[in-house]
Amino acid sequence: MVRRDYGRYAPQPPHPAEPYSDDIPAATGPLIVRFLEEDDTGYLVGDPWSDRKARVSKHRAIAEPFSPDERRRGASERLLRWSSYALVGVIFGGIPAILLGCIVALAALIRLTGFSSRIHRWRQRQRASGDHSVLPVHATRERMQMLAALGQGLLAVALGSGVLFVLVEMR
């Protein structure tokens, strides 16, 4: 048994001859406790105002392995990259920004339409099975990337139009 002390108080010596046994009840519900000891499978905690002790098991999060599919660039990532190029096109007189921005915004709208129908079908399947879970992480990331690409594409169109307008008025 490893004894670890956290906090600003000096560490106390371990309790002699007090084995970490299974007859200590498991902790349930929200409690105010102090840390006593730890082993590989759980923690031993105690009530700060009495001698009661409880065992709290360690629940480790399941590690999600990164699949090779997540390493590939998705269409939404490519759209986001091209929307950045559209914003850079503002520097070159506005015309590249307008052209790229329109293409990116149109592609993002098309992809968002397909994405919303996929999400609608996914939610219907979840409701039919009785599971009301949230969207998977990859779907949320894809949606945010497409919305960001749409916004950057429209911003590139607006900025490019402004630069082009200023250049035409200066002549």
C-alpha cells in the first residue's frame, strides 16, 4: 500500500496494522472525504469528522485508439484550408478572394446539406433504438469545420469585394 499525502499539512505516519480489506464498504453517492491510501484498484477514503472509512474503486476511462481513418484529411478540412486561401486572396486585389470565397461557400453549403441529412438519419436510428446519445466527436468536428469554412468563404467574398471596390474607386 502506497501512502500519498496531498495538501499543505505535514504527512502523517501510516496507520500500523490496518490492512486494506474487503470488509470496508464501497462509497456511494456524493461524500465529503479525505484521502487515506491508494492501491492499484482503488482508494481508501475516510470521513474527516469520524472514523468511518470507505473504499472507492478506480474507474479508468477507456482509451480510444486512433484509427488510420482519422489521420486522413476529410473534405471539411480541405474546405477549411481553401477558405484560408480565399482570405489570403484579398491581398491580391480581391478577385481571387471573391472567386475562391464563392466556390468555398457554395461547396460548404452543399456539404452542410448532405451532412444535415446524415445527422437526421442517425438521430432517427438512435431514437428507434431508444438511445438518445449526443453526436459523435468526429461529426461535431466535421460540422464545426464546415461552418468555419462557410464563414471564412463569405468573409473572403466580402473583404475581396471591398478591396475591389476601393481599387476601382481609386482609378
